[in-house]
Amino acid sequence: MVIKSAEFICSNTKTDKLPNPTLPEYAFIGRSNVGKSSLINALTQRKHLAKTSQTPGKTQLINHFLINGDWYLVDLPGYGYAKTSRTNRAEWGKFIKKYLFTRENLQCVFVLVDSRLTPQKIDLDFCCLLGEKGIPFQLIFTKADKLSRVKSEHNIGLFCQSLMQWFEETPPYYLTSAETRLGCDEILTLINEVNLK
Ligand code: GDP
């Protein structure tokens, strides 16, 4: 898919102000600092579409971007920032769950995972939550340029193995880098295929 246009539409702190659910929607989520904003910018080939975080975990907004006038890319607030208070975390949970569980035009959630790390409980728990609710998701392993292919594949293997405790099959995954755009075209191709269905 060629990105002809990428337009910021709105930021919301409440799910009742989201754009009308008339277009297919793809959400991106992960731990604060996982590289979500950088990946969104790499995918759309726009340097500053999503704001890369100076203060991780601070923005608790759902950001909608309209891509090529025919689908929404949704930037969800990151989870698991250590300095966020317990109250903030609980608020995050309620807000995001409401979005994930009720958004009727949501086609797929892309869960971003840092490819440098061994499986983290918070990421696994989030995948389980999606699985329990039957929300389609795929995995995006980020920052691949920061380590060797062997090491990233090793961590991916461990992550998928951990998921197998709960899932019959592992979801599709992409190994990506915002620096080199590794994996970006594959993600856009998947979105295009789903949109054409
Ligand atoms: P977010 O909090 O998940 O939106 O994370 P950001 O996109 O702001 O990225 C967090 C930090 O990781 C920033 O310093 C980025 O420059 C860096 N980063 C993100 N993606 C990559 C990547 O693919 N490769 C490298 N080398 N650095 C990255």
C-alpha cells in the first residue's frame, strides 16, 4: 500500500467522542517507550505524525489518523509506565478496555513488543486479555536494528512459546525497525488485504 495521505483527525480522552465507526480501524498499542510513535511515523513515512514521547506514559489519549481517506490508524496510550500512579493505571485500564471491547469497526490490534527483551508479563497479560475477549490481534516486535537477527528471533520464540500456554496457535507477527522500515510494508499489505475483504 502506498500512503498517499495521513491526516491527524482527533485526540480523545473519552470513548464517546471518537469518530463515527464508518471506516475500518487498526489500533497500535504497547508498553510506553516500545517505539510505537516511531513505528507509526515509519509506517506512514511521515516524520512527525505521531509524537515520539519525551515523557513516556504521560499522554492518555486515543489518537485517530485517517490514512488515504479510507482507514483509521489509531494510536492508543502506552501501558506499564512505572512512574504512573496506581489510579492512573486503573483509569488507563477502564478507558482502553472500553475502547477495545466496544469499538465495532476495530479490525485488528497490533501489540508492540520490544524485540530486545525476553517475554514480559505485562505484554503477555495484555495478549491474554485480547484473546479472552476474542479481539483479533497481531504482534509487532520493535527496534530490530538494535540487535542481531538471531537474538531477536530467540526472544520472539520465547514470547510465542509463553503465549502457547493460553493460545492454540500463536498470532502472526512482524519483526520491525522504525530506523530501517523493516516489516513496515508487510504490515501495510496486511491492512490492505483486510480492507479489501
Ligand atoms: P513510544 O513511547 O512507544 O511511542 O516510543 P517512541 O517511538 O517515542 O520511541 C522510544 C525511543 O526508542 C525513542 O528514543 C526512539 O528514537 C527509539 N526507537 C523507537 N523505535 C526504534 C527503532 O526501530 N530503532 C531504534 N534504534 N530506536 C527506536
